[in-house]
Amino acid sequence: MKHRFAVVLISIVLLSALAGGFLGGGFATKAAEATSPNNEFLANYTDALDVIQKNYMHDVGSDKLVYSSIKGMLRTLDPHSDFLDPKYFTEMRERQRSRYYGLGIRIRTLAGDRGWCVIVEPPSFGTPAYKKGLRAGDIITRVEGTPIDTWTSDEVVSKIRGQRGTTVNITIKRHGASEPLEIAIERDEIPMVTVPYAFEIRPGIGYIKIESFAETTSGELKTALNDMKSITGLILDLRDNTGGLLNQAIAVSDFFLPRGELIVSTRGRAEGSARTYEAPGNETLDIPLVVLINRNSASASEIVAGALQDHDRALIIGETSFGKGLVQSVYNMSSDTGMALVTAKFYTPSGRLIQRDYSNSLLEYYSVYAGENAVFGDKEREIKYTDSEREVYGGGGIAPDIIEAARLLNRFESLLRRKDVFFQYAQRLTSGEVPSAREFKLPEGADGEAQPARGKNTDHVSDFVINEEIISDFRQFLKERNIEFTEEDLTANADYIKRQIRQGVFTSHFGIQEGYKISVEGDNQVQKALAEMPAAKTLMTSGHF
């Protein structure tokens, strides 16, 4: 009952504020005020809530009713203002702080096994999962003795995470093991890495991928750059990065812009919403730079890409970004809830509006067709100019200097990906079941348990070659799983198949970064970035390419 009252109280506070009611005041009102428009509005809302709870054919919790009504109210404003229920509010704060409490494993649903989740990479050194010897390919079948057949991966994650120092019991199905493994693991603090991939992709050329902008991002970027001191060019990958903290977008941009250069500005209705943000000048890296973006690059990613493009500091390659340039101010509310309210808009240094038009559009259309209208509407968009007077477009995301659409998988490649073939075949290889690849079996301890991953020491596996014996075994593997194919399918897609098998083996042995290095060999946008590095150098020195 106490919880229900708190939820209703949230709705009254929010509705009063948005209707021009009592901000920071009490709820006591005089009888003569009962006929005011605001009070009539609130009376209608609370009456409706009461009628539904008393008379609706199903019992509906007040929290569901109130949360839904607040979300609906905010949806009438714009696509990004949102109400954050306790679960989502907690997850948002964890992402921003770059840490959570759990086991330190990365999981996903295993195709063909409904509800089961597979560990996709070796746990990092020192994590609870590492200490217990969990390995890539282990399949979680139960949590606290309960089968997870009908659970989503998000539901599994929520059950595995918990308070630091508490214990969770999981059941593991391991390839090659005759019986399931029952493992009790104590939860601990796990860092959330926002710069998961950083390596020298070619001699002298660095590659860094930023997945999100959280409190630790600029520090992670600095560490990655310090580890690649000798590079003479850099690819900064912001694809599929949906954004995060503004101060981290400023800090990342600062690595590449001189002190005092404008990075972004904001304009809104409220007093104090008009602000400018300049490069502090703490970290300036003077090397050619290519930035990769796609239609899922949004918010903080677009701030970085837009600033570097407007100052002719980076060559932008890929696809037009999402076009999310709205400042979201997060307000703490009662009962561990929050509200993300749009209070201003972002503009690049040249004055371009990042946000694309969402008027007269369904929210579903706005989300699904991200970037499409920006690509086809360039002639109608506002035109601004970079420092060297190059034309750039506003009002629809960041349009790349060089358009390079992501290569789409063909029919057979999509089939193999959908059936999760390569990850499962890698488990077959690393378990020692393939005679011609016995040397790639994961190491085992004296008790027969698989040892944790050996880090980046790729030793003999770095020379792993997909020979004809392995391809022959892969052909048999497909037949065993009733996957239809022709010899022409195997021949035409040979490079893709070999690369995916190698990636699976490297991921199982050494972690997701080592496997990722293999995958970028077939990434046409990354390869385009490498080819255009000389153009990025010309842009940096002359303002044109």
C-alpha cells in the first residue's frame, strides 16, 4: 500500500509541474481552488486511476498505470523525453558510471536452443567468472536451479547481477562434458569497458572503437593511445555508438582539437540553456584521423563527428548518422525513478542542427528508419560551411565526407549467421574433436577443467590456417545440422567462411578483441578508412581532400 501511494504521488508531482502547478510546494489547497483548470485536470486523472483499479476486469498495479501514463504524456513532446522506472534508472546510472556488480561474463542467446544463453568470450582476468574457470562456449541452462528455457538474455542478466558479495548458483552445459556443472559464484564489481577494441590495424595505423560515452571513456581512450605511441594515423570507430555523457564527448574531441576550438553549443527555451563548449586543450594528437559513423551513431557520437568535420580535422566515412541532437536533462524523482526531459538542442561549430525532423512522424517510423530521410534529403537540408569553406549539411544527422555503405550479407552468409554456425563450429575445433585441428584445443588443467583464456599470447594459434581437412569437416558439420547448401555456396563464400571460423577460434582462445581483429579484415568500411588515410592527411594539412 505504501508503494502504491508513492507511485500515485509521483504522478501528481509530475502532472502538477508540467501543468504549471506547485513546484516545490505542498498539496494542500483551499476549497475555493477546486474549480481551477489545473485541479480539475488532476481530479480527472486520479478519478480515472481509481475507476480502473476498482472496476477493470484484471488486477492492474498502480505502478504500471502511472508509469504508462507518464510515458504517454512525454511521448507527446518528442521522441526522446522519457520516464525512467526503477529498473531502467538503475541500469542508466550503471552505464554512466561504467560499472556494475555481477560475474564478468558476456552472454547471448544461442540459436537453436530456446532460452539458453552462451558465454561468448573468455572472462577477463580477475573476474568472478575467471576465478571459477568459466570459458567461452559454456551454456547457462539454469539459474538458482530454475530452467531458463523461456527467459530472454536480459532476464538472465538481471538474475545473474546483484549485490556485491552475494552468491548466485548457475548450471553450465559444457561442450564435451558428460554431466552439467553446478557452480556457485560470488558477485563482485565489474568495470564496463567503453573502448573494447584498440590495436594497430596496420603498421603505423591505429584502430580504436568507442562503444559508448560513460565516465571512464576519455581515460580508456588515453590509455589506448598511450599503448600505440608510434602510430602515424588513426581510425576512430563510432559506428553503433548511441551516445552518452556530454562531458565525455567534449573530452574525446579534445584529444584532436587545439585549445579554444568550439566543439558544440546548445540552445533552448529555459534561462541558461544557451551554452558553448570549447576544447580545454589538455590532449591534442596531431596525426591524420578517419572517423567511421553509421545510421546508429547518435548523440555524443554526432557531437564528436560534427566537431571534427566542421574543423576539417577528420575525414568522416560511412553512412549518415541517426540525427539525435537533443539535450536530455535527467531529473531524480521519488521511489528511485527519474525523468529524462529534452531541454535544448545541440549545434555543431558551424551552426548545424544535429537533430533531424520528427514532426508528423510516428515514433516507430522515426526509430526504424533512422538516417534514411537524412540520406535522401540532402538538397533540402540547411547548408553550412567548415573552417575551409567545405559544404556540410545540418538538420539530419552528420553526413559523411565519403559515403561507404556497410556490406550486406548474402543469402548463404545470412543463413549461417542466423543458425549460429561459426560460434558452434569453433567450439568443435577448440574441444579437440577435429583431428586436423587438435593443436587448437583449449588447454586443460590436471582435473580436466578448461583453463581460463591465456590473454593475448596467441602463440601457435596465430598461425591457424583453415585447410582442406577443416573445410571438409565443416561441410559435414553443416550436414549434421540439416543446413542446406551447395558446393557453389561453399566455393563462392570461401573467404567469408574461413574468416568467420578463424574469428571463432581466436575469440574462444584469447577473447573478443583478438577475434575482432580477424573480423575487421572483412569489414568494407574499415578497409575504406585504411585506403583513405592519405586523404585524411591531406585534409588535416590543407582543409581539403
